[in-house]
Amino acid sequence: MDWHDDATLSAQIGAMDRQQRHQAVYLALRRLQAPLLGMEMPADWGIDPAALDSLIRRGGERLDGEADEVFLQAIGRLTSAPLFDSEVEPEFAESFQLEAINGWLMLGEALGEMSETQTETLIYLARELADYLDGFMENSSAEIAGEDQRNAYLAGVDDQLRSYGLRYFGTMNIAIELECHKAILAASDNDNLLASEVGRRLLVMCDKYSGEMLSVLRSLPED
């Protein structure tokens, strides 16, 4: 199965309404959150941690797919940083952070429409960064703790996940993605999914995955 062009993902997104697509995108970005908040960014980027925290916090408060002026104001505060008026040559972990930030900016652009194409783009971003990290780990000479656990996880996944041919983070990201989309599609129209027991479990899964990414990124040598 081609994870770059996934008919299963397209079918799931096609069955969602705009609010559900927003929830799916938020959960995808949630899986990239720990590296943004847990690693220091270069001082010359001029990123205000409070502005970034405000953006992420507001991004999880209203998930209806509609235009959100407060969220757009938070994006405006973040993008006033010198980073957005300069060219940078990031280290690997920094490039990961930049792509995650770009995901939040794309979310802001999508609000009010949240089309199927926009939704796919953001969910594929989470897939791409997972594969990006797997590839860097595979080619790195550094010893990264937890290899036995990662191999055990891959040995235990089902045939559907194995068919994507991905490595550890890529496989786990899709496993969580499938759980998220299943829950989103099963929720009733007036459910506040992420405030429910099921939603809280999804957030814990996303945060655990994101935290594991952060641990690996912290352990990698600089370029």
C-alpha cells in the first residue's frame, strides 16, 4: 500500500464533514507538538515561546472548521518573528520544527473551508515527518536507545499496517491516525469528541507518540 497516495485515507476524509476534518487535522498536528514545545529554537529565529504556546493552545480550543479570528491573530503574532523574514539553514531537528510550524500556518489558511485536499495535505505532513525521522535514524551512526522495543512493535503490527512498508514512527503514526479517524467518524454530530473519554484517550496516544519523537530528536547528533 502506498502511504503517499492512500485510498483508505481519501475515503475516510471523504466521509467526514468540515468539523470532523478539522478534528483529524488537529490530531495530526498534535502528534508533532512535543518537538515544538520541548526543544529550544535558535535565538536568531526570534520565536516568542509565549506566542507559540498561545497559537497551539488556541488551535485546540475550537475545532469546527470555521474561520477563527483569535487563532489567526495568534498566527500573526508568531509570524512577526524575524524567522519569517530570513533564510535559515536548519539542523535536522530544527527542520522538523519548521515543518511542524508550517503545519499550523496551513491550518490557519484552511479555516473556513477545510477542504478534503487541505485536510489530506496536513495529514500527509504528519506521515512525511514520521518517515523523515525514521530515515534519519536509519542513516545515523548514533546509537538511539529503544531499538529492541521499536523492533518488537514492528514485529507485532497487523497486516494492514505492515502493508505500508514503513518503519517505526511511520507505522505508529498511521496506527494512531486510523484510531483517530475511526473515532471521529463514529462520533455523533453534537459530540464534543476530544472532551469525551474516547477523545482523551486519543490525545494521550498522540502525546505519547509525540513525546517519543521528541526523545529521539534530542538524542540525535547535530548535522
